[in-house]
Amino acid sequence: MGLTRRLVLIMSMEDLERLAVIFGSVATGVGVLVAVVFGVVQARSASKDLRRSRHSTQLQALVAFDQLLENYHHVHTAVRPGGELEEKCNPSHQEKVDLERYMGLFERAKIFIDDGYLSPDHFRSLYGYRMRNLVKQPWVAEEKLRKRAGGWTYFIELHDSLYPNKAIGR
């Protein structure tokens, strides 16, 4: 007679039920452990994918913002040190329109930053000098950021968040 058959004959039905419960509990525990390990692996993988996706989205937003800025290269160079608008107090009508539209791009950047598509640190590093040049332009500083500040809240909030020690909104 085989060992298994002898054990079955020796063990009572109650012992067999207990043994079945023990094996079932061990199997359930192993199953739960496998599920937890699998869940952790899946969560890590999803987290890694999310970071990659977020990084990719931020890079796409930077490229898109760069493309938009190209349309205003003439304004950018005009407000730079030595540019024709750097110290001009009364720009022409078209120059004012161009300055306002250029400022509008920075307001959109504020939305991109607030929504997590752009990093404030990357934005400051790559584009902050453009904003600083724009803020120094006399007509922008006086007419837009002082007299009509209410119409440029996103622009001012962005500037103040990037440059808290040089805040213009206070």
C-alpha cells in the first residue's frame, strides 16, 4: 500500500478537512502574494510610462512654443538691449499690436505651466530673458503693466512667479 493511501487511512475525516483548509489557505496566500507583486510591477511600469508621456508632452509644448515665438522674432529683437523698441516710449500702432500679441504668447505659456505642460524652471531658463526684455520696454511697462494691469493678469502672474524678487504685479 502506498504512503499516501496509508496516510489517508490513518487520518480521520476531520484531519483531512483541516489539511484541506491549510492547503487552501496557503494557496490563497500565495495567490494574493503573486497578485500583489504583479500589481506593484504594473504600477511601476505605469508610473514610468506616465513620466515618459509627461516628458514627451512637455517637449512637444516647448517645440510648439518655439514655433509660435518665431512669428514674433522681429518683436523679440526689437525689445532686446540695443533694439529699436528697447527704450521707445511711443511705439507706432503696428508696434503696439505686435507687442501686445507677443505678450499674449506669454499668457498662453502661463496656462501651459499651470496645466503641467511646461516646467516653470525650464520656461525661466529658456524664455525668461525674453519676458524680462519685454517688461523693461517703457510702453509695455507703463501702458500695459501699470495702467491696464487688469487686462494682463496671466502675464503679470507668470512674471511674478518666475521673478518674485522683481515682481511687477505688486
